Amino acid sequence: MLFRSKKTLSQTEKTTVSIPMFAFRNRQLVNLSVSVTREEFEKCLEEPLNKTKNCIEQAIKDANIKVSDIDEVVFVGGSTRIPYVSKKVQEWTGKRPNKSINPDEAVSIGAAIQASVLSGSSDKLVFLLDVTPLTLGIETLGGVMNAMIRRNTQVPTEYREIFTTAEDNQSAVDVKVYQGERPQTKYNHFLGEFKLDNIAPTRRGVPKIEVVFEVDANGIVTVKAIDEDTKNEKIMILSGSLSDEEMAKLLKDAEENKAEDERFRQLSDLRDWLMQLKVQSSELIDTKVLSDNEVKELVDLLDSIESDYLSENIELLNSLVESGKELVNFLTNKVHSQAKKEL
């Protein structure tokens, strides 16, 4: 009866819902009969439709396209026959829904076509591509998530990046692997870790550690870390995945904390610059070719970096980075010019 009433409201503005033997009252069976308008029914649809709208927007964002790039909107599922659903989807996409395919059969038709392609009995150029459901990355200094393979990357895939040490004479690095969309690893899902050791002791920033992420067609993740100097290598293989509910929660958390995450990214980028300026300033002082006043300026810069590094004031850090860049670039050019004269 409820299904029939829903169909009726697609044609009329009002209907009566009748449910026999709905409940007991005074030990007697009672029938239910209530009048429902299309407007009331559509109000009940608002919440699930808003979730649908969010899914559409996320899919468009993940595909790195615009709404205007969409050619057709094809409906799947019987509920798409509701006029209000068509109306809202057309408002969101600017496309009149294509109803040439029976929505009750759309998924099964697609599955049959794909099975035909995979079995080799069809010459249709239709492919179902597997992608990574969440971003994969490693933790870097400050608990920052360094993304290696982005969400929705087609698999199989591989990504390589060079990293280095954070401290002088560091003989080992911990490779911690995470899955998720937040820029701070503590909010993402921890997958595992391993240690690459026997790194030759030297100044920070000198060793070259290549980290390689590979995802095969079965979704198995292989993570490698290779010391380019010694060719020492460590490997970790990860399999299994989060449930749909767990992945949905991670995506929802990322969406709800966009502003906080953007602020963290800005602070993280500025602190990275400060660490670079700290290293460059120390190297300039070690050249022994600068004047006492120039060395004092660099020492003052190092003191400011030391005291303000953990500040949450973006404007302060940005000002410090800009003034530090100006000073370091000026003195670096002077050192290079001096070296050329000596040659």
C-alpha cells in the first residue's frame, strides 16, 4: 500500500494511505487511514536528497571535472522515478535526466556488458577501472601526511619520491604509512611502519632516501625505502582494506574539517620554509666569509626561528619567512660572487 501511495503521489497532489490491522488498541486490531500530500512527501525526501547531492559533488570533484563537462545523467534505481528527484537532479547538474534505460535494470545491464567484455565475447570498448579509495602517504616531520598516491588514482600504479634525514648523523628513518584525506596523520588510518637503518652518518639533508609506493590490480600495497648511497632496502606489503563505513567516516571527517585542515597546511608550509632557512643560515655562517654584522643578522634570524617556530600566528610566521628569504638570498648571492672572484 505504501508503494502504491508513493506512485500515486507522482501523478496527484494528494492520496490516502490505508494500512489494515496497523496496531492493537484495547485488544482490538485498528486500521490506519491517513491523508498524505505530495508536498509532505517531498519534505521527507530532503535529507536523503541532500546526501545524494553531496555524493554527486564529491564524484565531480574526484573526477577533476566541472558540472558543464557532464554529457548525460542516467538514473539507477526505482526511486529515481519520483518527479521531485528528477527536478532536483536537473537543478544541480543543469542536465535533463536520461530516462531511456529502465532504472531497475541499469546496474544489471552494465554488469552484463562488463562480464561480456571480460570474457572476450564482446568487442565493446567498455572498461571498469579500479581506483584507490583513499589517499596513501607517509608521515613526515611534524606529523604531516605526505600524500604519495592520491584518492581515486587508477590502479595498478606506482609513485616514487626522494626524502632525506631531519637531524645530523641520523642513522635510521621510520617509514610510517597512513591512509586518509587529512593533512595530519593523527586523523588518518595507520596502516603500518618499518625502519630503514644503517644510513651513513652525515649532515641532515645529505642522505637520499627513495620511497616507492606500488598498488597492484588486486589493491595490494607495497612500500619500499631505498638508501641511494648504500642501496640498502626495506619492504613492507599491505593488504586488506577498511570497510565502506570506515572509509565514509574518514571522508566525512575531511569534509567537515576543511577550514582547520587548510590552516594546518599553511602553518606546515611556513614551518617547512623556516627549517630550510635555518639550514641555509647555518651553512652561510660556516662559510666564514661574511662580515660580523651579517653573521649577527643571521644569528638573529636563527633566534627568531627558534622562538617563533611553533607559533600559531600565520601572519607572524609569514612575515618571518619573507624577511628570512630576503636576507638569506642576499647573503647567498654575496657568497657566490665572492667565490667567483677568488676563482
